[in-house]
Amino acid sequence: MSAPHRAYRPSGPRFGLARALSKLGYCSRSQARELIEAARVWLNGVLCRDWERSVQLERDRIEVDGQALAAPAKVYMMLNKPRGLITTRSDEHGRPTVYKALIDPTLPYLAPVGRLDKASEGLLLLTNDTQWADRLLAPESHLEKRYHVQVNCRPEPSLLDRLVRGLVAKEGDFLAVKQARILRQGTRNSWIEIVLDEGKNRHIRRLLECCGVQVLRLIRVAIGSLELGPLSKGAHRHLTASEVRALISNSQVTERGYGRQPYPQPWQVKA
């Protein structure tokens, strides 16, 4: 007697339940933990209070408050972040965020791809595609990011050489830039273009501080081949499918470990 036929069900990576809610674009991982602990999340028809329960998105059914969750359309956005806003979803100190001030609340949950601190400006990426974001953020990607930095001096060529050679910060980590050149100089301050292919916390500010230089303004103007361009301050737009794919091709991370789905086809990107 032959074995009973079983319908094919696709396999895929497994995640903890809280992370799965984040992967589906429903909320952040910390918010997901709160929902699970509040007994508002059901897994395959059973109430689940274990936020680490293993889940396979292609096979398992997740419900929040009785509503089944499905992966939303992939959203890829660029934002021209103004100075004075932070990039976290919510802030315990009540500081203004890009989400409250600038992002349409009807969009699915979007996470920043990297961050800009409160005093920094310029190009910020936001997406609900965590796999795409992980590839861009992977240290081995060496994805170039270009900044225009106003400093409180007229830098000598030796300063630019020192930025490229790098130095050890007081916290103990090594900081360096890939490229540095003078854009323009005034009588008291100057603008420098700096290119990074890595990104430690407050990388440029800390490095210049170690050199005795104060940063007056810091604007990210490009990530890989994607340029800030004429996008006005505080405005955002959706990336095109070709821009999304180009950022992956700018990255040196291979497909291995990130699934086999190409990034993305034009019909897969929210217009």
C-alpha cells in the first residue's frame, strides 16, 4: 500500500515568534514581545505566550487579536532626514522621530536601514524587507556611503591623510574613512566629502573629534549608487525596482545565506 499523498508545503528559514511578527512588517520585535506576553498572539489556532517559539513564515499561521497576518507588499523608501529628528520608532524621552513627523502612518511597519543620529541629516533608507536590509547592513557588504561634512577649520592635507590612515578612538576601536577630499573652504570653516565603506557608531564625528576638529553639519548624500539628489528636506519617495536591485549589486555580499529570491521585480515594489 502506497504512502498517503501529502500536499507540498514550502520550507524556509525559521524565526522566533517575536521576530516573525517583525519580519511580517507588523511591528518591532520589542512591541511583538509585549503583544505575545499580553496573550494577544495565536499560532496555528493556539494561544502562544512564548516569544521565542520557532516559526516558519511559509507554513505557520499567526494571528493578532483574531486577525491573520500576511506579509505586506515590500516597501523601499528614501527619506531626506532633517536635523533634530531621531530614527527610532518611539523614544522614551519623548524626542521627535521621523516616524511621527514625516512618515505616513498608513504604511506598513518600516525599519531604518542603518541610522542617522539626531544632529545628522540626509539620505535615510526605510523598508519592511528585512532580508534586503540585512544584506545592505552586513559588515562584509562594504557598501559605500558618501557624506558632506562642514567643519570648524580650514583643513590641511595632513588632516585628510590622517582620516584615511585612521586612528584608535578613546573607546578603543579603530576608525578610518575610505576617502576624504575638500569640497570648498571659507574663511573660518570648510566642507569635506567623506566616503565610508563601514559604519561604527558616530563614526565621522568621533574620528574628527580625535583630530581636534568640530563637526558643524553632517549630511549623508549617497548610499552606493543611490543619491539624495533634489529630494527636499523632510520629503520621502519610494525607490524604483532598479534602484533596489542596484543597491544590492553595489554590496559585496553574495546571495548565500540570504535566500534565492532576486531583488526585486518591478511588480514587487510598491509604487
